[in-house]
Amino acid sequence: MYTTDTIIALSTPPGSGAIGVVRLSGTEAISLVNEVFTGKDLSVQQSHTLHFGLIKDGGVVIDEVVVGLYIAPKSYTKENVVEISCHGSNYIIQQLINLLIKKGARAAKPGEFTLRAFLNGAFDLSQAEAVADLIASDSRASHDVAMQQMRGGFSNELKGLREQLIHFASMIELELDFAEEDVEFANRGELRNLITRLLSHISLLISSFEVGNVLKNGVPIVIAGKPNVGKSTLLNALLNEERAIVSDIAGTTRDTIEDELNINGIIFRFIDTAGIRESADIIEAKGVERTLERMKQAKLIIYMADAAQSPAELTQQLADLEKLGIPYLALVNKADLLTAGQRQAFASHDVLFLSAKEKIGVEELKTSLLEKVNLHHINTSETLVSNIRHVEALKNTETALHKVLDNIDNPVTSDFLAMDIKQALHYLGEITGTVTTDDLLENIFSKFCIGK
Amino acid sequence: MYTTDTIIALSTPPGSGAIGVVRLSGTEAISLVNEVFTGKDLSVQQSHTLHFGLIKDGGVVIDEVVVGLYIAPKSYTKENVVEISCHGSNYIIQQLINLLIKKGARAAKPGEFTLRAFLNGAFDLSQAEAVADLIASDSRASHDVAMQQMRGGFSNELKGLREQLIHFASMIELELDFAEEDVEFANRGELRNLITRLLSHISLLISSFEVGNVLKNGVPIVIAGKPNVGKSTLLNALLNEERAIVSDIAGTTRDTIEDELNINGIIFRFIDTAGIRESADIIEAKGVERTLERMKQAKLIIYMADAAQSPAELTQQLADLEKLGIPYLALVNKADLLTAGQRQAFASHDVLFLSAKEKIGVEELKTSLLEKVNLHHINTSETLVSNIRHVEALKNTETALHKVLDNIDNPVTSDFLAMDIKQALHYLGEITGTVTTDDLLENIFSKFCIGK
């Protein structure tokens, strides 16, 4: 899988801006750039230095740039790395990359810089994965979870677990060498204690995923309700801006519009949906279909009714909703139009009254959201597993360790015990990348952005 | 206007990516970053060096970063400059900037880095403006025009013109000192020749704007026609992708969708518009209004008819279009459904036959577009004025120089002549920024992106 050819990619987000950074890594990174750079001879410069000059394609000036040099192994990838800061024009960036590809560089695959860093031992696999999470982080919670993982918190915990297991594995291997003498170097009582402790630790890690996952990805919330009850207006009120087109025509919202709200450092992803109703309009019909799909992915549904609806109708709607099995929060909108008596009629339903248009009750709704999804008191300095791949590996480890326990209680020969312990070590090793396959790496790094 | 306080901004495009670069400039740039950077003491490092470390807010790690140092005056702004390369997460960038603002930096205004570079004499005003054009450049043509201007091509030409005028201005000033002796140090014949040469040069520059402007901004083209003749399909065929939602329902396109096509290095901006028809639907009615607005801004209108329409109807439509006074190109779409005889009936109109859906005739259309807007043979190494402010200043210079000519022909006292020459010098100086006002600078740099 590992090659040392020179790869190139835009490392800053696409789009025009003051600066764009094009990154190269590989044996020839410096010499390739040197061919098109006027200013200094880059091949005789020191590592960690910056150089101003022109990038020229023959006689044509592509840009005035600053070139940053990192000489192997003192770089992110541990290879020679060059970062070219150019003017942030798409055209310039494209020309620059094309020119260096013409000179012999190759367009980097997604995550290929980080893959090389991992393969060259700069960090382990779960740390590499945290780099992608860190880039995607958009809130205090998701940042802290990713940073903890990237800085090695999770890795160290796994390393601790592995080391204890490895100690016993080697003892049992030793027993195999002396198989004919029937000795026990590994104390079965101690092993049992260790496995039990590991299992409870791993179980905690696995159960941390539910929180880790929503902290990382945000809490998906669907705003549902009949057409024209004010769903888009509520979204606007929550986001405090005119995000969705709001008009008086029922069925205006045709696309599911997604927007995010940060409440106490946690991201709530609000998914506004096409009103649920039968529609002869094919564009809108597609929207309704999508609404049901979206609702099933939500962690919570905000179901919105209109003050003008009858409480009996709301009862029916909530009963329908309950069949989906997803937690919901019922709202009665346009509540400023209700008398106290009319409110009373809704009261049996545990609803929140608000007026999205007048922005009455919106703050109360935010508080209810935090409570409803049970995320008031989160300690992000603890290890929270936030990666589905890690959870899978932990579950596999758990299964293997349970087998070890069974085998201690129902004594088997040392070689069976050794096999199950090795299996557990294998699954733990998958997380940190001690054990990898090309497919696994391909799968992980293909989800990275290009340029990282 | 000029201050040396330390400014900060994200210099790469917003959005998540592998790397984000936050830039600081000002007296305290290095010392401020040093307060939150762990790794090395930045205050004792050399200019043009890179340093790896952590940015911490108290105990909280915000990110692992690389810091690039530029010590005044060896920087873009000629002040101390620090560039922090962090992980390209919006959250991290926001935290990083907030932290440094808390430490004493100030959020930079749009273009403030480049403004400082100009005020510190790194380049003249027309070159500063070219920086923004270069960033916005999205084609060979717009890149070459901006690069030529940024590298000083236009500035040198203006400098040449100014120097010749200044020579005569100083001669005439001398005459004023000896006013009582009635001598002529400045030869009126030579002055007349010079002014005539300058005028013809300036007139060339002014007339280059028509080309310079479309090379810079793209050629705006409106695709118009009755609903459902296939305008969105044509746009998709031209762009070779599914850009607009295409459906069989007349009036699907509600927003004007803008997209760009690069033909021979020149950008054509295609503006797809809501079908022109009377509509009871308020959303669509807004679209139709916007269509007419857009048509008036176009350099060319592609008027699209349907093969099923009668040639007589097309005649009427083209007659209506002619009233707008904008060049147009008539297309008959779905032409694959026409017999040769039916084609004949349209032939009196100089129409192009095509089938957008079948992608027949699309390449021919591209060729016709280049011809119709008269941009086959452009030499971008010549100076092309592409900035409306420069054209205004050149026109003012022209007026002042014409006055000088009049005053040579109808002799006036030297002081009048001197005044008009000074006026011409003033307008030329506005372009390069020899003459500026705070309002002018504010106006120019407010159009820059933040971080440049």
C-alpha cells in the first residue's frame, strides 16, 4: 500500500479566499517545486523555512507564492513536504496543481497525507481517524471528543488494556512450550479477574458511544407537522435568521433544509421537512416521501400543531407518531391566539405552547430539547467512543473475552485459551492499527477530505 | 487611516478542509501568538521560519498548529506577520481567533492586510486592486488581465504618462515664477504634441475596458424563451451536468440559476430564468420580474423557441426582443422533430437549430457564442483596463487634457494651463494611489475578502 511517490492536493477548502495552500509530500516534493519556482534554489534550504517567489509555467507567471519547506522526517507525513501558499483563486490553484502533475507529481487520494503519516508511525490509526473528526468538528463537544482522541487519550487506554492481556498471553504461550509438563504459568484466578475488569471497562467504552456519537455528529431533530402550521417559521425563530423561504402558500418548503443550532456547546441538527399531506404535485410528493425517511433517522421529533386544530385531532396525530417509536416533543404553535381556557383543552397532552412568529416560548423549547435528549451534564475529558468502527471492534473484543471467561470456567487446553486471547488482542489492535488490512485502510482514509 | 495595532482574520476560504490559515499582522503579532503557543519561544526565532506546537487557552488545547513567522519589514504588509496553520474546522478557527482577540488582537476589516501593504509602500493602488481581481479570477482571461495589472504593467504605463506631464507642469510652474517677464519655458508646440499623444493613449486604454471588463467578469448571457421550451435542459447540456431541476411541469425553475462555462479561456455566465408567462403563483411571478431585470444586464440573449411553435410566432417574439436593444441569438430547440421542410419555414430568421435533450448542435452553439460577442482574438499581454474606477479616472484625465489643448489653442495665462495639467495629474494619480482619500480607500478595500 505504501509508496513514496510525490502526491499533491489543495489542502485548504475550495472556493475563493485570500490564500490557498497546495501541499506536496514525497521524495521528490522539494525538487519538483524547485523546477517551477523562481527566487531561490529550494534544494539547499533548511527545513521549516519560508521562501517568496514566482511559480512559472515556462514564460507564464502563474502566481506570486510563499513556499514552506519541511525536510523528511521532520514533517506531518515524515516525508519531504512542501506547502505552497498562493492567491486563493480556483483558476490559479488548478493551474498550479496541473503544472506540478505535469512535472511528475500525482493527485493525492482523500486522506493520503494522513495515511502516509500513519504508515510512517507518526501516530496510530485511531489518532489518524480523530484528525478527520477534528476537521469536521463544529462544536465544543465534537471538538473536545476528537481532540481527546487525536492527542492519544483513547489510544493510551487501549494500550493499557492490551498490555495487560499481552502479559497473560505470553504466559500461556509459555505453558504451550511446556505442554507435556502440565504447568500453569498464568494464574487462572488472576486471569479471570483481569478479564472481568477488562470487560467492565470495555462495556463502559461501548456504552459511551451513544453520547459520543451525538456529540460528534449532532442530535438530529425533525420538525414535523401538517402543512402551514409554522414549521419553517419555527426553524427561522430557532436559528434567528431567514433560512427557509416562508410564504403563505401551504407546501412552500420543497427540499428538506438542514440547519444547525448550538445549545450549550452541543449541536442540534434541525431538519425542516415538506408538510405531510397528500399532494398531486410530483415535486412535493418527493418531499413528503423524504420526510418519512428523515423522521426515522431522528433522535427526537418536534411535532408541531396549530392552535386552530382541535385537541382531539392532536391526540390522533400523536398516537400515529408513537407508532414510529421515536421520542417526540409536542408543540402547539400560534399559542398567542389561544385563551387560557383553550390552552386547558390541550393540557392533557404535555405540550409546549409557543408562537414561532412572535418568538414566544423559543428559549423554553431549547431548554426542553437539552433535557429531552438527556445531554445536560457531559464530561468530554472522559474517553467517549465516537466512531462506529471502534464500537464494532470493541464488541468483537467483548465477545472474545467472554469466550476466554467461559474457557477458564470450563477448563480447556492452554492452546484454546491462547487463541481466544489472541482474538481479543486482534480486535483491540484493529482500533489502533496494530492490525490492519489494505481494505480497512482504504475504507478509513477514503472518507477523509482530499489534501489531509 | 493607518494604525499599527495587530489585526487577525481567517485567510483561507471558510468551510471545513484539511488546513485553515489564520493570519495576524501588526507590531504585536508575534508576541500575542507567543502567549498562547507552547513549543518554542517565538520572540527569539528568525523571520521566514515555521514552528510546530499547541495553541492553548489556559489548560484547554485548541489545536496542534504550525506557526509561520515573518518579521517586519520582510512580510506582505511590511509589518510583523504570523500565519497559523490549524486544522480546517470552523469551530477551531473560531476559537483560535476569539482567543487571540481576547489577548489583544482586533478582527481585521476586509482587505485590511492589503491596505496596510499599500500604505506601507509594498505596491501602488492599482496593483492592490489587482490582488482582489486575481483572487476572483476564474479563467485564463481574467487571470492574465489581473496578473498583468498586479505585476505592475498598467502602473508602469501610467507612470510613463505622468512623468511626461510632470516635466511640462514643472516648466509651466517655472513660467509662473517669472510671470512678469512673460517667458515660455514650456514649448507650446511640444506640449500640444505630448497632450495629443497622451490623449490617443488614454483613449485606447478607455476603449480596452469593454474587453477587459468581460474578460474579468465573464460574458453575461440570458437564456430566455417561453415556458417549457427547454431552457433548463439547454443549460444542463451546455454545462454537461444536472444543474437545474428539470421536470415536465412548466414553470419549474423558480430561481434564476447562474452557472459558468469556460469557452477558450473566457467565462460565459449563463443565467437561466423563470419562463416568461403570466403566472398566478406569487413565487413564480417574482421569478418573471427578475427575468426581465436580468435580460437588461446581459451582453447577449439566447432566445429559445420550440420546434412546435409557428415561425410566425417566433417572428413576433424576436420583434419584441429587438425592442430591448440587446444582441440576441435565436435558437429552435427540439429540432430533431422537424422535417427539412419545416426547418425551411424557420430559415428566414437566421436561427440555430438544436436539440438540447439529445445534445445535438451544442458545440455549434458554443462557436456561435464566441463569434457573436467578438472575443476570438484577444491578446491578454496588452494592458486591458478592467476596473470601472480606473475608467472613470481615465475619462476625467481625458477631459482635463482636452481643456489643456483648448487652452493652448486659445492662449490663456500660464496659471490656467498649470491648473488643468495638475487636474489631469490628479486623476492619473487617483488610479495608482498617489492621490487618495480615506473614503476612496475605504470604498476600494471594503470590497476585498476578509483575510487579504
